Amino acid sequence: MIKVGFITKSLTDGNAQRGVGFYAKRLLPKLKEFAKDFDIEILEIDNSLKIENCKLKIIHYPYFDLFFHTLPIYRKTKTVVTVHDVIPLEFPNIYKPGIKGRLNLYLQGLALQTTDAIITDSYYSLKNIHKYLGVSHSKLKLIYLAASEKYKKISKPKNKFNLPKDFVLYVGDVNYNKNIPGLIKAASLAQLPLVMVGKQATEIETMDLNHPELRHLKDLDFKNVIRLGFVSDEDLVTIYNLAMVYCQPSYSEGFGLNPLEALACGTPVASSNCGSLPEILGDDAIYFDPKDISQIANAILKAKNSKIDFKSNFTWDKTAKETLVVYKSLCP
């Protein structure tokens, strides 16, 4: 039996409530569920001592940070790494890592070259990992993510947060690539209130808005915006169901999990035509140029009147099984 160590750091550190943490949280139970079918044993690894003592054949790092040295260069076991995106490298004028960050990027790049397989979430990310980090195509494995089964239509959602009858919803961070200023302006132009869900949404006033990565958040007008901050998964399902339209205005995305969750809840989606979003959402979204405010507003209004008949080809069962196939290929 092949012993695979799954590094659980992203389940307990600052990434636990972000996309990286969600990925590990949803993937790990599914890997354990199907592992025996592949003659594989999944072990949760939370420290380096366990790596030495468990006699592992493979280690899977389900996260990768461009500007922090999280991946050892020298390893005694075969290594799988999940790289969700390289978005900071797409916007070098915004994401300036400094001397230490550039050194770590170099070290991370070296470490990545010695891994046995690199999993990523979209063909868009796969192309960019090859482009910016010089990784061989032979090492890159495309495995799509999925919305959790808990995201579904609710016949009578309860309005726990006293939200307006009609509103545009956004869920996620407020990073530059998310295009939050464009979203706020477009919602105002469409004369619809905007509801923002995510921990960072309520922390903007406490951030250093003079920082190059945060300057886009300066002087925003929040009078038409309801910022709920972090909510539980159960509450988020309800909020998706209450929303009139979900809008993803990003300049770039590595996957696009939130609009996929919205569609699973029967909520129409207006989406940027950039990054991986068209690849993931297909014909189930109304697209726009994220740099054109009027296009965003028009797409929101058009999506409002669209009918959703969404049937996703993505499942976490499929994600887990394809990940297990990658493990198996390294120890035939």
C-alpha cells in the first residue's frame, strides 16, 4: 500500500478560512474515502517529525506561496504540490515582493522544479505556471475543483441578516485582481445594493491603504454596500439563495469557486470574461469586460432576468479520484 502524507498546515494557519484552506478541507475527506480503491493510505501530516517517521512514499503539499519559502528544496520522498494560481506574477506593478520576496520566489521556483507532480485548478493557471515559473508541461496536472454538495437551492431561505429583497452578491477577498472598485461602481450604476461577504470586507478601514497592493481600495463609496464579513457555510448557502445576481468582476482568477457555488444555488451569475472564469462557468454566466463599468452594470441587469438550469460536471469525488490517480502514477 502506498503511504501518502497530506500536509495539513493550511487547515490550521491563517489560510484556513481562505481558498487554500477550503481546498484542503474539502479534498482531504474525499481522498480518505476513495484511497483504498487505489491501494493508497492517506496520513495527515502536521509536522516534519511525522514525515521522517511515517515511511511515506509521497508527500502532498496542498498549498504553494510565491513569496514565502514553504516548499523544501531537498526532499527524500516523491512530492506533489498544488499551485492554485500565480496571479501576483500577472500584475508585477501591483504585487511588489521586495528583496526578501524575490529571494523566496527564486527558492520556491527551485523547489518546484524538483517536485514530481504539480496539480493546478484550471488550464488558465496551468499555462501561467509554465509561463512564469518555467515548469515543464509534463509535471503539470489539471484537476478541476467543485462546489461543495451543501451549495444547493433552498425553497424558502430565511433572511437572517435582513438583506434587501433585490441585491447583487460578491463573496471573497478584496485583493487588486478582484476589482472591487469596479464592482461597487457598477452596482451603483445598476441602482442595486451590493452585499459583500468575506472577512476582509469589514477590515478595509483598518488596512494600510497607502500600500501598493491596497491603494485600489482608497476613497471607495460604501453607502450602497452591505458588508457582512465572514459568515458560516450554512449562512452562505442561504445568502446565495437570497441574492438576485452573483457578480465576479475579477481581472484574473485561478478557478472561480464562488460563482460556481452561486450557480449551484440557482443564482444567476454575471462574470468577468478574464482568467479562468469562462473556462469554469462556460455558458452559465453573463460575461463582461471588467474594465468597463457600464458593461458590468448591464451584465448584472441582464443576468437578473436569466433562467438558470445549471448542471455541473465538477464534483469533489472526481477531484479526489483524479488526485489519487496522480499519486498512483508516481509509484506504479
